Amino acid sequence: MKLFSLSVSYKSPDGKVQQLKSAHELSSFGYFQRGSIREFMEFTSKIIVERTAVCSRASVKEQDYICHVSVRSDNLAGVVIADHEYPQRVAHTLINKVLDEFTSKISKQQWPVLKESEVNFTTLPDYLQKYQNPKESDAMTRIQSDLDETKIILYNTMESVLQRGEKLDDLVEKSEGLSTQSKTFYKTAKKTNSCCVIL
Amino acid sequence: MSDVRGSRLFTDLNNIFRKDLSIDEYDVIPVTEPVHNKSPLVVIEHKLGVELWCIPILYQYAYDKLLSWRARDGTEKFLEPGEVCNLCRAVLLVNPECYTVWNIRKECVENGDLTVDEDLKLGELILTKHPKSPETFIHRRWLLQRLLNKSLLSSNDSNHSNSSVESSELLVGVDGISVNFLPTNQNTCSNNHILPKQIDRNLHRTVHHEFDICLRAAEHYACNYNAWSHRIWLIQAAFNSAVQVLLSEFRTTVTWFTQHVSDHCGFHYRQFLLKSLINQSQAVSCKFHVDVNDLLNQEFDKTTDLIGTYPGHEALWYHRKFVLHQIIDEIKTKKDQLRETLSKDNGIDLKRSRVESERQQLLEKELNLVSNKELLSCDKRECELANRYIVWIKRMLSL
């Protein structure tokens, strides 16, 4: 089981999403794939936060990957991308913890205006490392008490998260965050039905 | 036109391998058409990237040339052995399932145009891009077998006065390889000095590296049956299933399994280890003071623990079934032994029924455990799996 990415973002009331901080662990991917995979993980995180209502949690499955997301009532959102083996509850506990810590370090007024490079919050890589093994992190014991009664909504594909009329292919094509190489990567991977690609 | 590009790409590729001897990864870069006037082959930090558009051109060129040489009919009647090896490399990097080309490599090795180490290195590189390629693993086994035979042969040469049977020769090689596998155990083999030290050491390194390669391949491709069965072959061929290697593997791979709970191929490997240990249970308890039953029970507890922590993985339940079945089998063996020793005793019926009831008790305990825990789980998938397991236990009970 692996955690690939952990990110915090702000979802403004009009629905726009700004990433505030992120960390990635992509050593299990090929050297030449890492750049594109990273772009795709950020792209996916953004799309999913945009389509998740305030005050809700969701886990979205896509091939062998699962994207866990939580958007709080104060518009702060956290996303974890893990493989399908990683326990869902631990992933959501991790999001909770990270969002709480983020709130205590960075004041609420700053969230809407800060850019990613200006955010002084450096503990994400540590969390990503520590939670790679869910048993060694303290998460297993804390799960029961930590997770509030918010229900986690499950989606079996990325497409089911999208709004009516939206298509993933179009979103990829239109995206500004993805380089030409990543877009080609997406297309060729889809054509050969490769298993080593997120999305 | 394409022929010119093909030969240029081929030359580029050869130059890259000549200049950089430690290329350790290879991948295809998704660039569908030439966008700049640079070589489509790039090397960054010893990683080789090949742009997608040039692959068909390179492949077609190398494959045609090689096969026309092979058929001895076309224009390519004579090729330098080095050129043949290079063409093979170009073909295999793109398509490692081409058995003819692997066979040409085998001939190159037999003719001495290519060393076994070089060929192992190419296989390793190919596995970074194609981690489950069966042909690559098969070819590696051929190469490794060659190394093993050579080492055995030289140990025979230095040992020809000793006319012992072949099987014991094999064991000598085995112990020679595995000496520092388990640092704590007492050295059980006293005659491994027969092996020439140099060959022995090289082989030792190669075989250990092979274990790493298997693990890497298994990491890159989930449920990589080819990688795990290659590891099984290693244990059998290079170590003759020596107990100390089995035990050490059993201990060192446990972390991997707790982190890959849905990888049935990995569990299958563990089941192979357990079975081999059971087959040699006497050696295990005499030499290493380990009771196979303890190992089984530990494994069972571990599996139960993993199921509780990570619900919803079928592979774990299969493993649980396997371990429970082995435990019951062990009880049966005990029963058979009792029957033999007590055949003339009239207390036989009493003893037999005691063993019988032990089995019954075990199954019933398991039934209760699962019914009270996993069956009540809120995870739907987990419930389903627990139900299937209970059906299986009930069938065992009625036997």
C-alpha cells in the first residue's frame, strides 16, 4: 500500500480552487513518468475538490488508485491519493489531521489570497512519509475517535464525479496545468490501456 | 527514407550504451512526432528515454536486419558478432517477448561473443520497463543455470577424487552460496571449502542481486506471477531449497506482505516457503530448533491480524484458508504417526478420537471467531468474503 500525494487547497465560495500546498511520493514510478504523473495528480485533486460539496467527504476510485477528499465548512480542502490497498479511514484521518494543523499555522484570512509558494507550511512531506505504513502511524488507534460522523461518499469512477455533460477527455484537453507531454501521455496510456498511469 | 533514420537511431542507441555503462532504467517518452531537431534518445542520470515516434522505425530496422541475417538469404549474410548482439538489444528493448532473438543471444553466449553478466544486465534493464516479461525471466534462468553448472563443474574438478553421488555435490554448492544468509545459525556445512572461492563469491553476489531484481519487479507490477515464480526457481535451483534459506526468506519477506495485502502472487510465494519447510520439518527442528507448527501458528495469527486491519482483500482470506488447511494437515500427520506407533496398543481408538476432536475444536473455534467479528463488519465486501470462508469451514467440518 502506498500514498502518492497529499495536498491542501482552498475552495472559494464561487467554486474556484486554489492549491495551497502539496507533497508527492513518486519514487515507485519510472523516472520519465514522474513529471506527468505529478501534473495529473494535481489536476485530479483540483477537479475533485471542485466537484465536492462543502462539508462533505468522498473517496473516488479510478483504476488502481483512490482519491480521498474532504472539504470542510470553512472551505479548506484536503486530498490524499493512494493505491487501492490503503485503508480509507486512515486516509481520511490523515486529511483531518493535516487540515487541523494547517488551520493552526496559517490564519483563515490569508487562505483566499495566498499563493502556493508563499505558504509557510512544511510538514506535508513528513506526514506523507510517516503514513506510508498505516500500522506504524498512530492512525490505526485513533481512527474510531477521530473520524466524525460525516459519511464518506464512495464513487467507483472518476466519470461519476463529473457533472452532467462533462467529459474527462475534454477536461484534460482544456486544462492549463497539464503540459503537452502529459496530454500525450494521457492519450497514449488510454489507447494502450496501460496500468501505470493515474486517470 | 525510413531505413536511413533506422540506421541512425540504431547507431545512436549503440553509442549511448558505449558511453554510459551504468544505464539502470529505460522508458518510453510519449512524444508522438519529432518536434525538435535533436536525437529522440535521451539519457538523464543514467536513465534512457526513447521518444515514442521513433520506436517503430528503430524496431523495424533492427528486426528486419537481424532476421534477414538469421535466414541467411537476404543481403545481410555476414554480420559481426558484436553487431548481432547490438541488434538483439535494440529489438529486445522494444519487444522482450521475441523468443527468436533471445535464442540468438543464447547462441552468442555459447560462442563466447557475449558474457553472461552482460546479458543479465540487459535483462535487468528490460525489466525496468517490462517488469513481468516472462521471456526475460526465462532467459535469465537459462543464464543463471549456466553459471550454476559452471560452478558445480569446477567444484567437481577440484574434487574428482571424491566419488560421491551427484546430489550431494549439488548440496555442497548450495551451502557454499548460502553461508552468510543467517548470521545467527551455526554453520552446518563443513565442506564448502571445496568450491573455488572466486567463482563462489561472484555467483553469490549474482544470486543475491537476483533476489533484489525479483522484488523490484514485484513492486513495479502488482501480482507479478513471473517475478515470484522466478524467485521460487532461484530457491530451488541455486539453493536446492536449503532450510536456512527458506527460513531466512520466510522472515525477511514478512514486511513486504504486510504492505501488499492484495497481492496473491506474493502470498503464493509464502505458501511455497511454508510447504517446503513442512516437507523438511525434521531438518528444521533438528538444525534450527524451529517447530514448523509454531511457524504455521504465527503465520495464522499474522493473517488474522492483517484481515482485521485491512478489510476487503480476498488474497488475505485465501492465505488464511491455506494456513488453516496446513495446520489441519499437520494434525492428520500426527494422527497417522500415532496410529503407527500404537497399532498394537488397544488404546488406539482413544488417541485417534482425541486427534479427531482437536481438529473439530480448531474448526469450531475459527467458525465462532469469524462469525463474531468479520461477519458483522460494516464493509460489504468483507462480509461477503467472511461468508465464503464460513461456507468453506462448514464443509471441512462435515468431512
